[in-house]
Amino acid sequence: MKNRLLYCFVRFLLVTFIFTLAAALTVAFAACQCVHDYASEVTQEATCVNGGVITYTCRKCGDSYRVETSKTEHELVSKTEGGNKA
């Protein structure tokens, strides 16, 4: 009786493991099969002090990645005689 119970328990664990593994592989394989269609969004504007960030997100599966952009150039402003910016 003990051997039969042990056999059933081990079989249960093995079947559970196989189904869990199969489900995980199916999800992973489906994610790899996506022909991505990325949309871009500026998530942080670049300035002369800090670089910016553009986030790309796939419209189909939700995969995303970020790209950091470089700082912008300083904008030189000249002053007129009255101290007003031109």
C-alpha cells in the first residue's frame, strides 16, 4: 500500500511539473513569435542639462525598451541694452 501511495504521489508531481513546464514554454515561445510593432513615446524631454528618454512599446505584446538621448545644445540668448532678452 505504501509503495502504491508513493508511486501515485511521484506520478502526480511529475505530471504537474510537465504541465507547468509546457505552459511556461508555450508563453515564452508565443512571446518570441511576435513580429513587433513598436510605438514610440518621449518619456523625458532632453534639455541642455539632462538627456532625454524615448520609450518604445510593442502594440501587440507589450514588450518595451528605452533609449536614452543626448543632451541638447545650449541656447545662447543675447541681451539688448535694456536687459531684455532678444
